[in-house]
Amino acid sequence: MKTTAGAGIAARLFFRPGVIFLVLIPLIGSMSIAESNTNQKEAQLFPEPVSLKAQIEFWKKVFTVYPSTQVVIHDNRYMDLIYEIVDVKPYTEREAREIVRNKREKYKKILEHIAGSWGKPYRMTREEKRIYLMLLDIPESPYFPVKKAMYRVRAQTGCADRFRDGIVRSGKYDLMVRKIFRAKRAPEELAYLPLVESSFDPRARSHAGAAGMWQFMPGTARLYGLKINSLIDERRDPVKATSAAAALLSDNYKALGSWPLAVTAYNHGRQGVKNAVKKMKSTDIGVIVEQYDGRRFSFASRNFYAEFLAAVDVGSNYKTYFKNVQPDPPLHTTKTRLNKRTTLDRSAKRFGLKKEDIVELNPALQASVVWSGAAMPSYYELNMPATRSNTAVERALFETEDPGVFSGFETHRVQKGETLGKIAASYGSTVTEIMAANEITDPDTVMYSQVLKIPSRIPIKRARSLKPKTIANAKKYLVRRGQTLSIIAKKFNTSIGQISSLNGIKDPCRIVSGQWLLIPEG
């Protein structure tokens, strides 16, 4: 989705086609009255306009017939108008791209000649006559003339093999996704969207910058409460991203009044769909897809709902389309908030797990944490196997040693010539910590006069020299504007010296608004 959540894969011309999702329970045997009523309800929520039939059938073939080694050369409006299936398996990626480009040019020239010789087949070659007869069989729409087919030649890579892989992978998350959508009172059929976007791969990333199962763009992700920084990217957290996607789709529905429009807005953007409804004076998705000519309403947006409907059909009957497919068993995990910074290696050691196992369950962790040894932020909720009790998880995590006892933030105004490395060294911090505290993704973007939050901590050595009770009974206090250490000490019936000692403050005059302090028991 380019404008709101993910980047619609259908729009990716070649090696990044759209892939889809499944329903884990196929229809078997006769249908009960209850099942029939349920299907009727689903049909009302997600109608299949007659005008979209050719598009839906096209995507079914893309998902089930054509593998990723085949490219379909077709008309981008009359989707059942397929000129050729190109096999690119023997070629390198670069060679395949060139072959497909040449094929598109070939059919553009053929269609241009046909348009100039319309009604005169005797002036056409055998290949041109073949395509001319195909065009004559098309019930022409007034919105995109058949004679202009030369402008609509498109290439679509198949993804039957990726769809099959998606069916297998989706078993891990299906129950979780449906549970979240039920809680939001949203249709469970929306659980198909992750595979339209990402083949249910939490680590999927598009060239446009969308990431995760639900392909959120950074701006939309933050709008729906997902954190993105140098340590974590919650777009890749299956549970949190699903909750955000359910909220986004529900908001789309409230604003637009129908689920077909809500699904389309997931790709095209809520305001974009509102503009389409206003211009067409209709909420009929079939009318909008066929007639709306908005500048940004491109192939991906026009086909997004049709892809979804194709996925619902293929997914609910996947055993009919694919043989010997068995979804992975559901993942059972529990989330535990860290409450203190710690590394993956320490967590794995204390918890008796392999680091690789924790990484597998926590795709939101960035490379700085996984490969560079940076500590996970204290607010991160770690996914752990549900077979272990929460108590055991928390005990293992809270016993983990930190490089120091965190006591809040100091502030620093960047001087000329200073780098993050130099600043980190002067405060006994690290570049990774400062980047995380300030949500900096590129250390080279720090500018002169910029104010940075610097994590402040008591070194482990000095913390150990303090009485354990002093730390255990200390309160956390957020410094407010205009407050001094003298005011705070008086407020808590303690002394400036005790607060300074506990927080490692060398200059009592250097405290700022927004800084967290540990206050000893008075």
C-alpha cells in the first residue's frame, strides 16, 4: 500500500508480484443452513460486481496456475485478454527483464498496426489476425476503447509457488489474526490481506519502504502507534502490526461506509477513495474501478479489491487448487515487557534458549540488536514461547545485568564538529543508545545546535557500592520546568547530595525539564 499502509504488490511489474492469503478450513461435504447464512452475510459484506469478474478470474490464475518463472503479457483493462505466457526460467534476472521488455514492445507494435488496419484483416499477418479476433470477442467498454489496446500492454509475474508457500506460512498466524479482527468486530475475511501484501512474511519489505506482514509505510505505522527506530521496527511484529491494521481498516470502514471501499483504501488511501466516491457520485466499487480516472488510481489500486476477492475464493478452497499443502501449526507465544534494557545474548543465556529462537519469534528487532549486540529498549515487549510461564520469563529477564542502572535522560546541544560517537563517549553512553532515545535512523543526520536526549545511568560499580535498599526503594521522578535539585530534595525530604550520588550527577545545576531522576527514600 503506497499511500497508507503497504505497497500493493499487484502494481510491481515483474519480480515482486502480489501474493495472497488463505482460510485454513476448506469447505468439505454438504453445507449446513448456518454455513449458508454465513456465506450470504459474507457476500453482502464483500460483493462481487459483474464488472470485476474478468479481473477476479485473472488473479485466480496468477495465484494458482502461473509460477514465478512465468510472466503473463496481458491487457491491463480487459484482464482476460492474454497475449502470451513467457517462460523465463532458463534466464538470469537481467536477461528475463530484457526478454519481457521486448515482448511488451512486440505486442505494442502489433496492436498499433491492428488499430490502423481495423476492419481489414487481409492487411494483417497471421499473428496479428489471431490477436485481432481476440479483440473482436471482447465486449467493448466505452471507458477504454479496444483500439487503444497498444497503450495497455502489461506484464505480470505469476506467483502460484509463492501463494503455496504463503498457505504453509500463514498457519502460524491465522488464529491470532482472526482473534484480533473479531475483537475489533471486523470481518474475519480481512485476514486474507496480509498475503495480498506480503505472503504473510513479517520480514517482507518493499522498494517503496513498506514493511512487515501488513506492509505499513512509516508515517501510517507511527500514526497507529507502531514504534520505528534503530533498535526495533514494530511493523514487523505480527501481533502489534495486525492490531494496527485492524484499527486502520475499521477506521476506513467508519469513514467510507462499505468494506469494499475500506479494502481499496488500504491501498489507495482513505482520502483518495473519498475523492473517487465524490467524483463518481457512487459508492459502488464496480463503478469506481471501471470508470474512475483519478491520476493516482493506478493498476494496483484498481485491482486491489479484485485480488482480495480472488484470495478469498482460492484460500477457502486451497485443497482444490493445490495438492499436498499443509499449513504450519499455530505459533503460541506470550509477550513480556522488559522494563529494563538487556541484550539478546543475555536474555537467551538467562532463559535457556538459543539466540536464534528468540530472533525467530521477534522479527521486529533491528540488525543493531541482532548482530551488533545493542541492548533492546526497556519498553520492548519480547515474544517468548508460551510454553514457559510469564513468571519464569520475567524472572529471567529482570535478573539480567545492564551496563548500568538507568536513571533517566540528560540533554545535550550539539556543538560544531561534534559527532554522535564523540558525544556518546563524553557521556559514557553509546551511539546506538542515543540514536534509539532520539529516534535517529542515520547518525550522519545530526545537525549543529540540535538538542539530544542522552541516556543517563549509574555505572554498575558505583551502583553496587550503594545499599541495595537505596536503589530498591528509590522512586522515579520526572523533572518539571523550573525545578532545581534543591526544590526536588525539599519536596521528597532528602538532600541534594543524596540525589546527586544516586543519579551520578556531577553538577547539581545541570538538570533539565523532562529528565528522570531516582529519588532515595526520605
